[in-house]
Amino acid sequence: MKKQGIIFDMDGTLWDSAANVAESWNDAIRQDGRINKVLTEADIKGVMGKTMDVIAKLLFPELSEAEQESLLAECCRIENDYLREHGGVLYPDLEDTFKELKKNYELYIVSNCQKGYIEAFLDHYHFWDYFSDIECYGNNLLQKGDNIRLLADRNHLEEAVYVGDIQGDYEASKKAGVGFIHAAYGFGSVPEAQHKILTFSELVTKKVAEKYFAEKNRD
């Protein structure tokens, strides 16, 4: 049997952490003192999915590049600690779906986030046992498509599918040469997606993951 893996995006796919990220970043901005700005949940949702260097430019345009980098680093440090303690908003039936998927597939996470973000998620909810490997932009400064491919190769996956919610996730999956399932309940639309879920549990209840791999093997 081929080794098959399901690789998950984070934001808009597994959880919505935007409100708590905004809270933690505002703490960092106040402590830093260089700018007078209050970020909203909408501000954070507007940049989720982008790499951290792009986020810094979008949210802190009044600062020099060096100042953006230093403030961003502090925001991320405080954010990781905050999320490790407080978590975010999980999409329904997440853990039950992990349990069922784990019976047949290896599970992974790839995100454009900073180092420590995925770990904070796994720590807070005690989800480590469900996942075989993780990778992110903060570890190596690689784009998402490159990291999906890196993780798939590192784990010797013969077939893989990426589950994400925005157009950039779809494009990253194409670049990586893996399939794509659109988490249509998340933050974005992906008109080209051939497979989609309206709730996270549909990966199991409607056998969307199983159907994807079955179709892959018929092609």
C-alpha cells in the first residue's frame, strides 16, 4: 500500500486564532512603544496566509525594514506564548476527525507562520500524537509550496493532499505537486478546487479524503 499523507494548513483550516493574535500583538506594540497602533481581528485575518516578512510590511509600513523585523520578532515571541496558554477557536469536530484520519493516513502541518506557532497550537491542545511532522516558513524562510514538497519528500510520501482555505494554499499545492482539498468554511474562496469540505469533519463523514486518494489511484 502506498504511503499517503494529509497535510494541513493552520489558519482558516484547523483554527481561527485571529482575535488572540491581535491581542498578543497589541501587547507587543505597547511594550515596544515605537508606534501608536491598535490592531484588530480583521487586520490579522487580512494578512493570514502571507509570509511573516510580507505581514510586517503590511502592518507596520511606518517603520524601517529593520524596525519592522525587530517589532515583528517581538510580536511573534509574545504571540507564541499567548497562544500556548490561551489557544484559539478550533473548528468543530477537529480532534474526532484527527482520530479517524490517523487510522489510515499520516497527518502533517505546513504553514507560512513563524517558528513556534504550530508548536504552540499542538502544545495547548495536546495534539502532538496525531502528527508525524510539521514545517513552516519561520524554520527555513521557504515559501509554502517548497515546504510542502520538502515535508512530503522528507517523509517519503508517495501520495499527498494539502487541505487549505485560500487561493495561495491551492497555488502552493500545485507548486508542490500534491493534491488539494479546499476548506471552504475558512477565510477564502478557491474556484478551481475540485475537492472541498464545508466542515472539517467532512474529511471523514463524507469520505472526502478517501475519495481524493481513490480518484488519484484511478488516474
